[in-house]
Amino acid sequence: MVVQEIRKLTGTDMASRESRQQQDYISFRDIWAFLRRHFFILALASAAGLALGALYIAKTQPTYTSIARIVIDREQARIASQDASTGTIIIETAEIASEVEIVKSEAIARSVIKQLNLTEDPEIQTSSSWRSAVRGAISALLSVFDQGDEGAAAAGEPDEEDIMRRTMAGFLGRVSVRRVGQSYVLEIGYTSTDPVKAARAANAIANTYMQSSLDAKSQIIARGAQWIEDRLVEVGQQAHEAALSAEEYRNRNDIAQVGAFGLDQQQLTEISSQLLSAQAAKAGEAARLATINRMLTGELPDSYVGEALGNTEINRLRSELGAARTRLEAQQARYGAESEPTLAAKAEIARLEGLITTELVRIQGVYKSNLDTAEAREQLLQEQLDAIKGNVSEKNLARVELTELESRATTYRRMYESVLQQLISTLQKQSFPIGDARMVTAATPPLAKNWPKTTLIMPMALMLGFAGGLGLAGLRDVLDRRISSGERLGRELGLPTLGYVPFTRFQAPGSKGALRFVLDAPYSGFSEALRGVKSSIDAAFPAGGPIVVGLTSVGGGEGKSTIAANLGQLYANEGLRVVLVDANFKKPYLSIQAASAGPKAGLAIYRDDLEPDEPVDGKRKGDKQVRHDEAPILPVLTVDQIRKAAHPGHRFGHLPALKKKLEELRHDYDVIIVDLSTFATSADARAASAYVDGILLVLGNRRNMTVEWLASALATFGKSRVGILGVVFNKRKSGQWWRPSSRNTVGAGERHGV
């Protein structure tokens, strides 16, 4: 049974503690419950999305897109390269993307606009995007503040360039160019409200692009041939000078005879590798020695040394040391700190610790020996490496310089051959330039509209509306902090839920009142729920001993007294000795019912002169004159009886009197149920909660209570050590759906505390 100290109780603290105990999960049943709970919002949002989609379709003018297809010629030379191994032509993806951007360039657009006279096309002139509309509004607003001749000039007619720029913006907004898959085919599309105009514009763009590509290529080939020829002469001269410099350096340094007496590269590599390995081994041994030195001085525990962890002797001594420390604690608790058994145990612990230290000192010696060996090996390898390097250092420098000169000469020779090949290819293509692209399919007037598409817009509008509904529903759940379920209560405050008691009108046939309804209607939902609560309470306490359970609530009118009396009837009908204690000093409901209704409510005022198993109405339970349908009468320790037992001179003496009465009742009764005051407004409940074994929190108005409010109310317990068995949701409507979870019950011998 876990009882924790109450401090400042917040939802964040409880949620973090609960998340450490159990991971939250979301099941399909949770999703279905969420959809059912917010069905109206989701349906309304989806309908609104469909309505907006239909309105958009009705108000949008249909447009048509005509597409012309061209292919980038595989034999063209500028963006093609030939694979030397396979002989195939490869066109890079980046080059195809560049061609796409060229088709959408302003140069092509300007040529097509002039060709089709689109500056006078009303469709392009009157259409504008939302960006241009915003810019136009800002320009109109700024023009109001313009003064003088500059303002008059700005308000005049636009010049030819302004008209062209505006037409070009509208024209490019209707052009679409894309690559078809991984092929070399480009689709050039143009969108217009007139299908014939769309086809004419798409064909014009394709033809203009192919012609401009052919013209540009002719100019590039002519300029390229001249540049390549000049470059060939320059590279040839550089290749000749580089080869001559390499031969002169070779003869000057006598590099040709170094091979017979040169440096053994393989031997140098092996010694260098061995030196690095020796240095690494030395560093490792030094680190281990430093670690065990710090451990012997007390800076680190011996668990940091790997050999100590695997040492059989040390492990045995540790086991004996642990057993000796356990005996020391037991003997100190039994005989005292200065007794002979305690001193003997301490001496045994000191002896074992000394043996462990001796073994660790032996390991330290091994580490020192290993470090000395590693240092000697490193020094020997370093001397060998220095001796080899010193003999041939000058020759190595000369060979490095020679390698650089030979590499430079080879590079210039290859450059010369490459430039020569390019010059030959360019001169061949200069006489007959080949176009980069050709037409595959000319554009034709489309038969169906391109936009708006009903089959796309309506499902999309429905999905957007449903997504908006989900967002609103989720926002509602996030902002709604009411305690609507035990799952939220357990997740955010860490309080377990013991049961859900349904709303009951207590009108069963033969019913004698709400305080014994669990007996009058034994198979009702109310009775079944309380039986489940009783099972959870029994699982929280060990069997055989008396238990004292307190019932409280945050506010009044939540039904805690009714649940307390019915729980008492359940225990009494199992043959247990039960007594009710009315500790609600502000509103003693049970005391009033015991005095007024009496046996009709199944209650009677507690009497000290009766034995616990003696009936208060003069009839024993085992007598033959008692009918089988009669229930036992529960004794009630009233508020007046508690106050009379208090010291007459103490204003708040009823609390010590309550504590004393509970201690007396523990000897005579098996189950003691205490009806406490509401803890949010009464200090008596917070003080009396320390007298009971567990608290049962009854929530009857949870839909009007937020998580923060309940957390703030529970925080009023301060630093009191109170064990909360769990929460009982009272007055739950039968139509509400509830899914039990693993956090709704308390395991045997365990109780969640706050």
C-alpha cells in the first residue's frame, strides 16, 4: 500500500508521474468514441466544405488546356555526351530541366506575344492573380499621396513596355511545361477559356522555341570554333614546356639510379603502423593505470575497472562484504551500536574491505608492468623509423617533385588531345547545324474542360471540411478541461478510477430509501457499480484486519453519504461487523437520517452498551422471528456523540474525540466507514483524513469541474500523508459510454496515494 506525501498538487506533476508508470495509448475504440462525441461538429464542417466546393464550381469560369509535345534530339551536340565504353548518347537530367526553363523564359514569351498580337487580347489583359491584385491595390493607395507632375505622369497612359510586361506576366501564368517521365519529351501546355486559342498559343510556343534553339546553336558553334582553335595553340605550348621541365629535373637530380638504393616503402608503412599501434596500447595502459590510481585514492568506485569486475576473488569478497553489512544492520537494530556482535561485524567488514584493496593493488601492479612494456616498444619502433627516414629524405623530396612535373606534363598532353578532338567535331557541325528539338505532336483544341474538376474539387472540399471539423473537435477537447472521464483523471492527475455509479431515482418496487437501495434492488446498475467499488477497496487492504475507509467529495450534493451507507450495507450482508461514523460536522446527513428515519433507512444511532454483533432493534440476526427479507441495521456514530466525547473547554476538541472513537471502534468492528466533510471547504476533512486507512473520493458533478480545479482542491491537503484509494464517479447517466482500463482498479495489497 503506497501512501505519498501531499505537497503542491498540479496536473503537470501528476501527469509526469503517471507517464513513468504506464505509457498512454490510443486504440480504435478511442478514435470511434471521439468521432461519436463530435459527430455534429464533423457533419456540419463536412457539409460546409461541400457547400463551399459547389459554390466554387458554380462561380469559376471553365478553362481549357491544349498541349503540344516536342522531343529533345538525342543526336544534338551541345547537351549530349558520348559514353566511351558503350558508345551511347546520354542526356543529363539537369540539361533537360534547363530546357524546360528556357521554354518558359521571357524571350520566348515576348516573341509569341508579338506573333499572336496578345497585347490586345482582353482575356489576358483583364485577368490577374491575387498577387497582382494586391500590388494593384497598394499602387492605387500610394498614388493618392503623389503630388505634382510626377503624380500626373503616373496617372497617365502606360507606355508600350509596361503593356508588354503586364501581358507577359499574364501569358506566363497560363503556360505549363513539364518533362514526361524520364523521357526526352516535353509537354508545352497553354490554358485559356477558348480551346482554339489554347491550341494556337501552344503550337506557337513550341515553334518559337525550336527556331530560337537553332539560331542560338549556329552562333555558339561559330564562336566556339574560333575559341577552340586559339586554345589548342596555347595548350600545345604548355604541354611541350611541361614535358621538357620534367626531363631536365630528372637528369639534374639523377633520379634514375635511386631505385637500387631507395627507400623500402613497404617497410616504412609497416613500421609506421606498428608505431601507431604501440602508441594506442600505451595510451590504453596509461588510462587504465590512472583509473585504478583514482579508485585506490577513493575518487572512483572499483566498478570502473574492468578487471575488477571480472575478478573471481573480488566478486567473492564483495558478496561476503554485502552479507556482512546486512548482518551489521540487523545486529545494530537488535543489540545496539556498541555491542560485541556489532563490533565483530564491523571488524569483519574492515577485514573484507582490506582484502579487496589488496587485490586491487595487485591489479595496479599488473597495469604498471604493462605500461612499461608498451613504452619500451614505442621507443624502439620510433628509433627504427627515424633511422630509415634519415637516410633517404633528400631522395624522397626529389622524387616527389619529379612526380609532380610528370603529372603536369601528362595533364597538358591529354588536354591538347581533347581540345584537338573538339575542334575537329566543331568544324564538322559548323557547315550543317542540327536543331536541339523537333515537334512530336502538334496541339489541338481540347474537348473537355481542364478546370474546375468536379470529381476532384468535391472530394477535396469534403476532406478539407472534415479536417477542419477534426481540428475544431480536437481544439474543443484541448480547451475543455472538464473531468468527463476517469481516463483523463488518471492521465493528468494520476488518480485511479474505482467505478462509475449510474444516476438512480431510487424508485425500485419495495424500496425503503436511498441509504439501503443496494439491498432493495440488488441487481440494478447502482448495486453492481457499488459491488465493483467494494471489490476494489477489499483488494487494497490485507485480509483479516479492520479497515477504516473515509468518503469525501470536493463539494456538497455529490452523493457521498448515500454511497457510504450503501457500502456499509454490502459489508454487513457479508457477515462483517460494520459501523458508520458521521464526521460531517457541518451537514450531518447520516446523523439526521439515523435519528429521524431509523430502521426504515437501515440505520440506528450507535450505542456503547451493545455488543458489536447485538442488533440495535432488539432482534438478533440469527433469531427465527427475523424474516429473510430484513436487512441488518447499521449503527451510526453521530456528530453529537463525537462532540459530547470531546473536552468541553476545547473549541475544536471534536477532532481528537473522533480520532479516539475510531481507535476504539477498530477493536470491535471489521469495517468502519467514515462520512467526511467536503475537503475543499472544510478543514475538518483534511485533518480527519489522517485518521483513516484510505480515502474514497466521490465526484458527482464532474462535468462542471475542471482538472485544474480538482488539482487545486487536492492541494489543500498540504503536507498531510493521505492515502487515496481512488475516485468514484457518481450520478453517471446510463447513456454515457465507458471503457474500463487497467488504471480503473487497484491491485491487491496496493493503493495509489497522493
